[in-house]
Amino acid sequence: MQGRIVKALAGFYYVESEGVLYQTRARGNFRKKGQTPYVGDWVDFSADENSEGYILAIHERQNALVRPPIVNIDQAVVIMSAKEPDFNANLLDRFLVLLEHKDIKPLIYISKTDLLEDTQNLSEIASHYQAIGYDFITEMADLLPYLSDCVTVFMGQTGVGKSTLLNKLAPELALATGEISDSLGRGRHTTRAVSLFHVYSGLIADTPGFSALDYEVTTSEDLNQAFPEIKHHSAKCKFRTCTHTHEPACEVKSAVETGQIWQMRYDNYLQLLSEIENRRETYKKTIKRQ
Ligand SMILES: Nc1nc2c(ncn2[C@@H]2O[C@H](COP(=O)(O)OP(=O)(O)OP(=O)(O)O)[C@@H](O)[C@H]2O)c(=O)[nH]1
Ligand SMILES: [Mg+2]
Ligand SMILES: [Zn+2]
């Protein structure tokens, strides 16, 4: 039989096939091959009546995220709260860079706008991201048109309201959500497993929040590609390998000066670039020592 893994928990994979859910395990031969089934995987599986099913083969993946672990997705909604925790453009840019690098369409959704006394600042931030070409959504109603017929993953820090939003979209899910006081504490994750749900004729994955992002963007070229507006302007830089730091005739730096590129994004780009370079230095030193 064939189906899609919709949930992975405690060594079990829950496979949905023609509307029926099967509890399966992965055979040991996957481990030997270094393969792990993920939520979102299309699989061949066996399911005898009255016994546990087994995953037999994993189909080729369209794309894959490591954290949260999910594959074959059409788009990602990066959820950032306006408050509690405070909006953080640096973290948002890290999510965006990761998704651009994976060629997965990002949407930005801002939760907890009800906690804002003044929305002026948020509107300004919105206009900057919209100018780059990102959808920047602050109302649930505006998110709905994006959700049908797609596989969407909700991602974001713990406590931003991913499960709360899913509950608002589909109250029958009745997902557990964190207490406000808990959400401010460190290390409390309410959602513990990645699961796909049928919502608005599409599939949406709820995921556990996480605080650290994996470094999958490891070269300055990739970083350049992952900032659409920097990529756009860099086509006119004098040097093809321009990192937009010290080089002469850099169109990106000019665009920052004229305000065509938002200073905040450029600062985040520089920070990520220096992190990439520091990691390379550490890597080189480790290699030498061996
Ligand atoms: N005021 C307000 N509170 C919200 C909103 N959305 C979520 N919350 C609260 O924020 C807290 C955390 O919400 P969750 O939905 O559990 O957050 P999560 O992103 O799923 O967190 P993890 O599962 O730990 O990753 C809960 O107490 C929610 O009630 C909102 O739009 N406004
Ligand atoms: Mg949750
Ligand atoms: Zn440049």
C-alpha cells in the first residue's frame, strides 16, 4: 500500500492512506541505510489486519527541513508574535534565509497583535518585508486563501501561538496550548511532535517550537541568494563574488545608503555572514589540528 506519514512519535509512524490511519514501524534496514522516515514522506507500507504495519520504502522527497523535521512541503508560515515573546527581526530573517535556501515559499504571520497598544511600528516592519516581496500577514482571515490545496508547515519559536492558530482554524483539533506564564519561561515546549492535519482542504503541520536554527547555509554565495533584495542588487556589483562588506563599487552598499535596502536586513545579513566566516575559521583550525 501507499500513503503519507502524518505523524511520528515514539518510534511509530502514522501513515494515512485513502482516509484511513495506519500505525507502522520502520524496519531495521532503514537504519542500516542511514535513512529516517519523516512526517510528510510518501511511503510504501504493509498493513496486515490486527498487526502493526511496516514501512517498506520511502519515495523520493521534493524537499526537506531538518528542524522542524518535515518533508515534501509547499510553503512555510513563519509565525512571529508581536509580543510575548517580542517580535525579533533577526530571528525572522534566519527563518527566511533557511527557507529561501531550501526554495520553500515563506509567508510571514504575526500573532498576538491584540497585545499591541500601538501598531505603527509593526506597519513599518510590514512595509519593509512587503517591499522585498514577502507576504506579511497580521489577520487570520488574510491567511486563509493561502492554505487550500497546499501542504503548509507552521514554524516559529515556542510560545508564539502556532497551535493556538491551528485551533482557531480548526477548533475540532483541540490541540494543547501553553499557558501564557509558561510560554515566557525557557525550555517549555507544549507541542512535542510534528503532525499534519487536514484543514481548509489542505494539510497543515503543527511543529514544536525551537530556539536554535540549524546552519544549513554555509557559504557567502548561498547567503547572498537567500536575501532576495541583496541578490537583486548584487547583480550590479563590480565583483561577481562581492560579499558587500569591504569591496569597491558595491551596489548593495549603495542601495542600503539610499534606503532601497532596509538597514535592518543588511545588518542581519552582515551578522549571518560573520557567523558563516567564523564557523569556517573554526573548521579550518580543527582540520589543521587533526
Ligand atoms: N493574547 C494572545 N495570546 C495568544 C495568541 N496566540 C497564542 N496566544 C497564547 O500564547 C501561548 C502559547 O501559545 P501556543 O499556541 O501553545 O504556542 P506554540 O507556538 O504552539 O508553542 P509550542 O507548542 O511550545 O511550540 C498560549 O497561552 C496562548 O493562549 C494571540 O493571538 N493573542
Ligand atoms: Mg504548539
Ligand atoms: Zn556588493
